[in-house]
Amino acid sequence: MPFPRAAALAACLAVAACSASAPPRAATPAVARMRADAVVLVSIDAFRADYLSQERTPRLYRIAREGVRADGMVPSYPSLTFPNHYTLVTGLRPDHHGVIHNRMTDADIGGFAVADRKAVDDGRWWGGEPIWVTAEKHGIRSASWAWPGSSAAIGGVRPSQWEPYQETVPPSQRVDDVLRWLDAPPSQRPAMLSLYFEQLDKAGHDHGPESVQVTRTLADMDAAIGRLYDGLAARGLLDRVDLIVVSDHGMATVGPGHAIGVEAMVDPSIAVAVSDGQSVGFLPRPGREVDAEQRLLGRHAHHECWRRGELPSRWHYGRNPRVPPIVCQMDEGWDALYPEKLARRPADDTRGSHGFDPALPSMRALFVARGPSFEPGTHLPAFDNVDVYPLLARLLGVRPAPNDGDVTPLLPALRDPR
């Protein structure tokens, strides 16, 4: 399948001309000055909305009680880490910002995988305008601890301060780095900060969402949030900082034997699997397009496949040129794996996965917030995660870039919703 040249692709990502969904909303003027001294956005990767409780996460529950909590956020399709983290900070669906999967291919750039630091740091993969770029364009300093995309120069801009992803750095040190940034003199102090934790996602994948390991990791994450809360309080910033804690997606149980090989879905001589997991992309071999469609399209025992332009409209996905020609979605609780991964998985292994239909309760993500901009004791219905970016822009008092979000569902949580 031919791909456009780099310039055409960049234009497509910028204006969303290639989207199956409605184009991003036009930029709107800022509505108010910044109420808080800073906005701190924290992600706990794979924190399922129903993990939040007084018993399991008391510090995080306190933030929700003192401020705002939602019944959850609906992730964008596919419900994977990099696409949704970038959606949270751009307000764009993956089909618009171009990070359409954790693993993807572009004829002009090459291949992308989340473990490939060179690709992750290449700004050509990242379309749209993340909130730190919006802030910097308005003269507001930003800082990020490993938020996906923040190590790349996007449109030539990085946060004023940033730390690359380093798995070995413990949550406590990450929190202390954020507090250190807030300790800077006013002229050097960032007002838009983001912080990323991946530990819960790993525990969920390795052991399943109902495991003892997940419960222990929830306690660790809650302690990190408590450390941040106490650090803000000690500095007199607790009621001067808008603190927002989110996740990118939830986690579902994958039981023993609930995995198939991608080569069982279609012979690799007919089509190549360019991604595996739950949203599985296939590229037909030249001249084998009809064979690939006959083998793949339609409903199967544990998955369903579509041509990329015919995916369910509610997923807003399939027109970006990086989306493979055929996309297969696994049923909840089932994985499709490359042969080498399938061979390593024990037959009696119970684990966890995400990437399933975003409408599923198991995929619902976390949203809690507190601070001077938020009305205490507010409980919101679930909303789409594209709405976070326009919220961040409003909190910063800046003009948002074009995006797919709508701040309206969050207005009841704001003290000054004008």
C-alpha cells in the first residue's frame, strides 16, 4: 500500500484531513487567567477506575474526596499506552495525532516501538501539539518526567526541563524531582508539570488485575501520590497547585490458554502482522490482498477484523495512513501474539492486558483532581479522555491548539466555569 511523502503526512496529522472522525475543533480563545501557581498532571499507567478506594488507595482517595473524581475516563482506540498518553496531552484521537499504536510503521520514517529510544525521541512521529508545547508557546515554562512524547522535539519544542524514561528510577525520586522543579526561583519555576509511573501496568500485565502483586503496587503508587501531596503541603503549595491524577487505560484478566498466535490468524505468506497484542494490524503481501481479506475479514472465535476504513465509527480510527490495511480486534481477555512471545507464555499463566474495546468497564481509566481551580466534592460521570487537553489549557489560561476534546463535561468541576 503506498504511503504519502513526509510533508503530506505531516500536513495530514496537523489538520486531521485523513481522519475518519470529525476534524479537530478550531482553537478557541483562553477564557480566564491562571488561577493556580502550577498544574501538575500525574499518570499512573493502567490504573483501572475501580481500583480507587478508601481501603486500597487511601491517599489518592483523599484527593478525590477533597476535590473531584469521575466515574472514569473512556480511553481512545486503541486502548494502549503511548496512543492514550499522547491523546491526554493533545486532545487528539490517535488517528489525528499519528501515534496510532505502541508499534507502528511509516514508509518515510521507518518503524516505531516503545522500547526504541531513537524512534521515541524522533519528533516526526508525534503530530498535534501537546500541552507543554502549547504552554511554552505562551511563555509558560513546562517540565516533564518521562511523559510519553516529552523527550522528542515536537514542532522543534521540548519542555523547558525534562527527564527521559528510566525504569530504574524509583517513584519516590520522580516525585522529589517534580518538587525540586517547584522549588526553583519564580523565573525558572515551571507552571505545567507532568509525571509518569509505569509500575502498575507491569504488575497488571505480569500477574493480572486481581493479583496480590497489583494490590501491593497500588499501595506503592498511593504512597508516591502521598509523598507528592505532603511535599506540596510542606511548601505551602497544596492549595496553590492544581493536581490532576489520571491513567491511560484499565486492565483486563487474560486467563490460562487465552492466547493465539498471529500466524494462526493468517498464514504469513499471505499477510504480515505489523503489530500484535489486542489491536492487531496486518499488511497483505503484494498480490495477496484478496486472499488476506478472505482469510481475515469478519467475525472469528475470539476476534473480529475490518478493513482499516471500515472500523466501528465510535472508535474514530482507521484513516490515518499509519493504520495497517486490516485491523483485528481481540475479544476481552484474549491476546494474539508473535510466535516467539507465544512460545514463552506458560500454558497455565494468568496475566493481564489492555488494548480491548475502550467502551468496556475494564478499560476505564482514572481521573481525580484537587486544587484552587476545582470545586471540592464534585463527582463527574465518565467522559472521553480527549477532554483533558482543553481542561489543561483552560487551567493554564492559554489558547488551546485544535483538538477533538470538549471541556463542557468538566465544567461542573471548576470553581469558575466561565
